[in-house]
Amino acid sequence: MNWKHFWDKQALAAEGAEQVGRIMEGKALEPHLMGAIAKHIREQLQLTATDKLLDVCCGNGKLSQLILPYCAEIVGVDFSEKLIAEAQQLNAHNIQFVLGDASTFSLNQRFDKTLLYFSFQYFETYAMGKQVIQNLLLHTHPGGHLLIGDICDKRKFFSYYHSPKKLWNWFKQKLTKRNDMGKFWHPNELLRICHELGVKATVIEQENWQPYAHYRFDVLIEK
């Protein structure tokens, strides 16, 4: 799957939530729910008013902007030129958006906290996922935290593909190599990667109010 082409095309949508795939039952997530997600991220990362946050796969920056009141500064990174262009139009203070691939970007600085949200499914092999986490850790201060959120859960594959129609669509997409859901990860894969990288990881089951809790989970990593 050519994810860069996919997200450049997605960026053309009129609605901000739709540009980054934040859709539930065909409708964009409500602003109050996005705000609740931002607040929950603050709690998970234990963000403080002095923290510098790195937001990787930031998309159009809408979620970054909601998180900004909880920290001092944010740098957002995404590989879609069109989504970064959308983000740069926000003109928010203390927030910067730069073009870069999650596995290879280099900012020559470290951050107190690092976030990668709703995007880990697009790294479709174990090696690629490990490379991304390793790069994010390189950009995180010792003692800092990295939150990988909203990961598609392999254990709950059939909670998402819960109907013959959805399963048939998945099968057709697999045949044409155009599966727009990417990889469903098993939590043990994330734990294994973190063990190999020498960092502690905790798997977090999502709370029921979260829009995708029925088939997603989070991982908090301590450097």
C-alpha cells in the first residue's frame, strides 16, 4: 500500500477529522470527543506545562493543537506534504510542523514526551515497527515517555471485521494489496520490540468511552 499517496488524497477532504481518518460509523468524530482524547493523552503522558512534545504522524495537526494547552511546545512530524500544509495553516503559537518519515526523520533534538497516535497500523512489518519506535526513542530524553496510541489489536480482528461484507472487503483489499487498515498488531509484538530495544513498555486497554476501544489498544513506553 502506498500510504503517502493514500494520505495525500485523504487530505483533500473538506472535514478536518475526515482528512486524518477520524471517522465513526461514517461520520467525523465530534469536537468534544476529540477534546476528550487530547485530555486523555495528557493524562497518559503526564504532560506538564514545561514539557516539549514530539507528535509523530501528526496529520493535519488538529489533535496536536488540542494537546498544546497541556504543554509548553509541540513539534509535529508527518510524511504527507498535503497534510503538513494543512497543519501549517493553523498558525498556532509554540507549535511547529515539519515534513518527515516516522522511521528516518532527524530533528537533532530530544523531547520530554513523544506521541504517535492512530498511525502504528501503517507500519506493516515487525522490522518497520521496530525502526519507528527506535527512531522515536532517539528523539526522547532519558526518563521520558513515549505513547503509541490507538493500535489495531490483532486479538480483536473480528471485532472490527464483524460482518461478512466487511470480511469480503478485507479479502478483496488483501488480494489487490490495497488494504486501507494496515496491520493489526498483537500487544506481545510491541512488548517484544521494546524488550529488544531495552525499554519498559506497558500495554493499556482502552476505556469504553474511547471511539475505537472495541478493537484498539495503547502502549506506554518509558525510556
